[in-house]
Amino acid sequence: MASDETRTDGAHSEQGLGSRAPEFIKARRVLHLSWQVGVFVVGLAVVGAGIVMLPLPGPGWVVIFGGMAIWATEFVWAQIVLRWTKRKVTEAAQRALDPRVRRRNIILTTIGLVIIAVIGGVYVWKFGIVMPWKIEDQ
């Protein structure tokens, strides 16, 4: 697909799909194939690290999208997935800025915090607070 080709909605795509490898690499089939393998392995390592960070401390989703961006430098399928993801994130951000949605989110957050405070208060009233350094040996 050429970079000037239009999408189905009539807008110009920001950049054409396909490999962004330097021309001297694309000109040699074996070199281009090894370039693609290298990009895939590096992207896989980054995505794998992001997946590990999901349950552990760390910016898991950011790292996963970084790995997808690495793959998108060489693979059309990753470019399509990344464009779809960017579009969905932009749409979600615009919806989140809607005053009605913001008001609803603030109300739900407030209700959630009140419920947590009530549960915490009931727990402290019933069991009290025992600091770990005041526990007596038995």
C-alpha cells in the first residue's frame, strides 16, 4: 500500500503499511529476512517482559504496546493492530471527557470510597487496631 493511498473512510493514512527497514536491507532477501527475525525476537522479548509485568509491579501495558510498536516497524499485522488500538484509546479518552461520564465516574468513585470507609470503620469498631510492634509474645 502506498503512503498516499486512502483508507476506506477517505482519510489519508499517516504512513503506508509495510517494512520500514532501510533500503539496502530490503534489497537483499536474506538480510531482510534476518532483519525481520531480529525485529520479531526483540519485539517478543519486550512483549514477554510486559506480560510478566502485568501481575508484578511495573508498567505492563505500556511495555506490551512498546513491543507492538517494535513489531509494527516491520510487520503489517502489528501496524494494523497498533492503529486499531490507538483509535480505540482515543475514542475512550474522548468518552471519558464527556461531562456526564465524568460526573458518573466521580459519583461511583465517591460511593465506592464511602463503602470502603464504612467497612473499615466497622472493622476497627469491632476488632480495634493492633499495631504489629505491640503484639505480645505468647
